[in-house]
Amino acid sequence: MYSANYLANRLRKASLGREDAPFLRNHQTGETVSYGAFFANAERVASVLAQAGLKPGDRVAVQAPKTQAMLELYVGTVLAGGVFLPLNTAYTGPELSYFLKDAKPHVLVCDPEKLDELKSIAADAGVAEILTIGSDESGSLPNLRDGAEPEFDPVVRAPEDLAAILYTSGTTGRSKGAMLTHKALASNSETLKDYWQFTKDDVLIHALPIFHTHGLFVATNISLMAGSSCIFLAGFDAATILDYMPKATSMMGVPTFYVRLLEQDDLAEAAKGMRLFVSGSAPLLAETHDRWNAVTGHAILERYGMTETNMNTSNPYDGERRAGTVGFPLPGVELIVTDPETGAKLPDGEIGMLEVRGPNVFAGYWQMPEKTAEELRENGFFITGDLGRVDEDGYVHIVGRGKDLIISGGYNVYPKEVELEIDELPGVDESAVIGVPHADFGEAVVAVVVPEKGARLDPDTITTGLTGKLARFKQPKRVLVVDALPRNTMGKVQKKQLREEYARLLS
Ligand code: MCA
Ligand code: AMP
């Protein structure tokens, strides 16, 4: 009966008839939730959403703690024909206000602790219904779910219908909503499940947040599609992960996970029975890859993706997982390297802009046709903003970013967004925000600030001034006050020079 709904059908298929098989082993509650119970709850949530007046295509925004209830909301939204719109729990009220006004969701689901703050923000954005999910699985949504009818007829959804919108920061400081179709999400997860050989016998350590592609569409969708189970952790904690490893088969993480796990004494013993470690969202240093291999005997499998495209390339499951590369284009994904200026295809081996095309590519940016046209070519190739090359054996190397982006611990920070906030603060003339190497986060945010003429600036006042305006992970780990920013003859700020000058600031 799920067959009418393209994505839900594919998320359900592997567990049909295996209702008692475990899906989530919830670390917080200590309970294991079976596939049957999980989908019954997701159907009840779909009923609650329909009761609340959700129509096909309506958005359901959620900024809630990582819980089983939030995963039920994801699947429930898909079943109800809605568009799931998860938001980073670190976002502040002003940041949330932008997303709500832009996406105009029918429903907002938030942490009960934020309800008072978000009520007026949601009302301003025209949100019809606010529900809550707390970190202990309580809240108004779980309450309504428990009183709802257990069966729901999934709303008909075609491959090209939207299943989710995920916001990704824009170079101008304005985030863009990447529109993801049922087909894009389903096809990519199906490909990855096969490529990485996930089966019902897998037990995945799930410690990533579920408001981004990596934790939601890669880790969760693959588990559902394989009918495997997840050890579901609210967040990353090295000791807890080590405790679970002997009961698990696989883990997905950002490079910071691997750097931190390498500091644990018992890693080699704990990792013995694991079959797969996947890394992505940011570059994994070859040094981390090699150390992991030396300690555990496992070669981390690195892959490369984006919010707009889900996963594009992966190192092989069987075959050499080459450190410092992101492997080969996935089956069905085409990858070309082009001249960043002209867009012309470059000869093999040359460094240029990576462009990708395939069923995984998004349908465009929400209500931003000009932005869509700038980045998504008419022939279907998406201009990633990443610079790379393909070596003689076909492995893709990412050598840099054409876009002005900092990736800190797997979270993206757009310097412009931070600079705009800093420049608003009293006594600031201008600022330049850069990423510098950081042993734990890979890159860390640093702000170089010039005071107004005659003004005295204390770095702490910048830090305090940003509180409540920007999510903590976007805030500079260090603020430097200088007399002037380096510029070229055209007057353009030389960020490269700043990055070189401060390369060892935090390492
Ligand atoms: C936390 N903090 C950070 C970060 N995380 N600062 C900079 N960068 C970060 N990533 C700050 C907090 O604001 C806080 O600061 C202090 O560090 C401690 O916070 P806590 O929550 O305890 O940190 P943590 O639990 O140690 O978190 C680090 C983490 C986490 C586990 C690496 O950031 C994480 O789970 N990252 C994964 C992100 C992810 O899933 N990315 C996938 C995006 P203060 O004390 O000052 O308040 S999807 C994607 O990129 C594409 C599509 C792809 O290819 O996957
Ligand atoms: P997001 O905007 O969160 O979708 O982040 C996507 C960006 O993360 C990509 O455009 C890359 O710059 C980066 N990224 C993801 N995976 C990798 C990887 N394995 N190596 C290097 N960069 C990566």
C-alpha cells in the first residue's frame, strides 16, 4: 500500500514482513524499536499532520533534538505528501526567522524549551501549527501521535515531487533551499546501499545529526533501505562509540570523528569486528586515513557529496581506497572537470571545476530561479564550486574550493554571512573571515577585524556582539584586531595572504 508514494515505498520495502526486526537501538532511552513499531508510529504522525491541515507539497520545518520522534516525523511527512525541512539545532532565533519566512512551512516542530522564543517568530512567518519534540521523546507531537489512528493511506507522490528542502548557505550570506525530489533521494540511497554492501545484518553506529544530508539521507535512508539497524546516539561521544563498536558493523562520520577516535586507547580492539568506516562532508587528511589503517587495519572509505546532489563519488568497497581522494563517480553519476572561467571541458588530469549530472541532482533552489540558473546548467550539469582533478586511474581528487566556504567539523560556514554581522557591530570598519587549519575541526573560523578610525576594539566585544545572532559553530574561534586588511591593486581583500599569515594560529 506504500507503492503510491515513491520514496516511502522504497524506504519500507526491505523491512516489509520483518516487522519485529530491530531498526533503532536508542541509546538515550535504552529501548530498541522494531521496524513494525517505527512505521506504525510514522503513519500515526502522518495522520496528525493531515489533521493539522497539511496538504501535499506543504513544508514541515523542524528544529528539534535528535530523537526517534524526529525520524518518525521525517517518514511521516513523506507519507503525508509533505516536504521535510530540517534545521540545525544551533541556529538562533534570527537565523530561524529567515528560513521560516522563506519556506513558509505549514507546520513547525521545535524543542519545547524553545517554544516561547519561537512562537512569535513562527506567527510572523505565517506558520499555522507549532508542535514540539523534546530530547526525552516527549512533547506535543509524540502525545498526539499516541492518540492517533495507527493506519494511514500514504499520499500519492511521483518521482519528481519534492520530498525535502535543505538549506545551504549562499555566498551572499543568504541561504538557499535545495529542493530534493523523491527520485533524487531514493535513487542515491539505493545506489549507496549496494555500493557499500549494506544488508539487513548491518548495525550502523549513528552519531551524526539528522538535520543534514549525511546523517539523514545517507545514514538513515541507507539503513531503512537495507533493513539494517542503527545504534542511535544523540551526538558524538568517543567513549560511547567505542563501547558500541563490538556490537556494530559500520559507522559513518565526518573527519573530526576519526581524529577524536584515534585518541582512544582501546580503538584497535573495539574496531576488530567492524566491516566499514565511511568518512565525508569535509576532506579527510591522508595522515588520518593512514593512522586509522595502521591502528585498526581498516581503510576508511571516503566519499564526496553535497546538499544539492547527495553523494557524487565514493572510494570502492572492494578495491583500493586511496587516501586523499574521494574515489570514483557513483553508478549513474557523470562527473566532468571544466574551466572555471569558460565552462569548457578540460583535458583529463587537469585541475578545474567539478560538475556533476545524474538522478541524484536537485531540482533547483526554492524560489530562486536566477540562482538555480547560475549553478545548474540547462544540460543538467550542476556546478559544484569544488575544484578538483581526475587522476590516471580515475580517482577524483578535490584540491580546493572555488567557493568561499569554510568547513568546520563538517559544518559549513560562509565567511560573508559572518562578516556582515561583524561589520554591523559598533566600532567596526570592516572585517575578513577566513578558515585556518585546526587539528580537531579540520578548519576553524577566524575573524580579522579593522576598527573604525579612532575607535579601540577589544576582540571580546566582537565575540559577545555575535552571541544570539549567529549559531555558535559559525562564530570565530579567534578574533584579531588589525590596522588594515591586505588588498591587491584592484582593492580586493587578499584572503589568501591572510590564510597564509595565520595558518599556524590555531594548530
Ligand atoms: C560544535 N562546535 C563547533 C562545531 N561543533 N565549532 C565549530 N565547528 C563545529 N563543527 C562548538 C560548539 O558551538 C561549542 O562551542 C563547542 O564546540 C562544543 O560543542 P559540542 O556540541 O559539545 O561539540 P561536539 O559535540 O564536540 O561537536 C563536534 C562534532 C559536531 C561532533 C564534530 O560538530 C558534528 O556532529 N559535526 C557533524 C556535522 C555534519 O553532520 N555535517 C554533515 C553536513 P561553545 O562552547 O563556544 O558554545 S552534510 C554535508 O556536508 C554534505 C552533504 C556531505 O558530503 O555529507
Ligand atoms: P554542503 O554545503 O553541506 O552540502 O557541503 C558540501 C561541500 O562539502 C562540498 O561542496 C565539498 O566542498 C565538501 N565535501 C563533502 N565531502 C567532501 C570530501 N570527502 N572531501 C572534501 N570536501 C568534501
